[in-house]
Amino acid sequence: MRVLIADDEQTSRRLLETSLIKWGYEVTVAADGLEAWSILQQPDAPRLVILDWMMPGLDGIEICRRVRQREDGSLTHIIILTSREALEDTVTGFEAGADDFITKTINRAELRARIQVGERMVALQQALASRISELEQALKHIRRLQGILPICMHCHKIRDDREVWQRLEEYISENTEAMLSHSLCPECLRKHYPQFATGPSKNNTDAG
């Protein structure tokens, strides 16, 4: 699990970084809000983030708001690092999108516990997002199968979304979970195998 630590105070930042590395986390650090925001805009940005409330450039609360405005913003777990303890400050942080708070007087046991909670939340969010993506793809697939399929009037091949013509059974096999078995309808039996199309009474008579 990668963790971003954004704190303009070098001592605090170093203490957090040392602790997280010791606990097995991969740590990325930022010395101010602008650097933190730049890191968070990268495609492979850490999903577990510790932000100092007060930082040059952008403060932690503003970064929270920006993250939550993104389409994938819910996948990031944000912990605010602050010395503020007033109730209205806590409310402000939660309204901005913070998931948790850690005080500047860091207790290492509490820090580790909150980081572990954040790690579990990130894993759950990612699993949920993956499941939603799978369901959306399945829904698109169902809608495609329910739409109009171009089929050749002579050979009955179907044109797929890649503009490739396929035999009907190939298309069904690739796009559904149906299993096909081959048989003969009565009309084709009489046309192609007339010797087997006679009724049981006639066969019995011939055999006698």
C-alpha cells in the first residue's frame, strides 16, 4: 500500500515517514500543498493520504475538496493532520471530504491503527469499484445482445461490433454463456436426409 504524506514541517513529516516505512508501507512525501496536489493528479497516485491542515500553496482542506470533486475521488482515503481540536474545525474537515483526523502530538500506536483502518477502506473501495465496472460491462453486453444484429439474408452470418462477419454459432459462443448442440429440424431432415424422414409405420412395413 502506497501512502502520501504532505506536511511542510520537516520534523513531523520525517517522523511519519519513518514510522510508515517501518510498518511496511511505500511512502511518497510532499513538502507543501501544491506538490501534494500534483502527486494526487498522477494516474498511479497513492490512495491513502495524510495531509497537514495548514500548508503553503494549498492547505489540506482545499486538497480534500479537489479530490472529492473528481470522478474517482471516493477511492482515496484522506487523513487530516492537525493541531486543531475545536468541534467546528472537525466539522469543516469532514464536510470538505476528510475521512479521519490525526493530531500533531502523534501517538504511534494510534497512528498505526488509523492507517490500518484506512488501508482496509481503500481495499474495500477498490474491490467495490472493480465489481461495479464488471457489472457495467455486463450491462453493456446485455444491451448489445438486445439490440439489432446485422445478419446476412443468405448465409446468416452476423456482423459484430468489430465489423467482422461470423457464423451464428461462433457469435453466440463468444457473446453468451449458451451452449449449442446440433440437431435437425423436420424440414431439413426431409430435404437432406429423405431416407430417414419416413414414418415409423412405413419402416416397420419395409422391414417385414
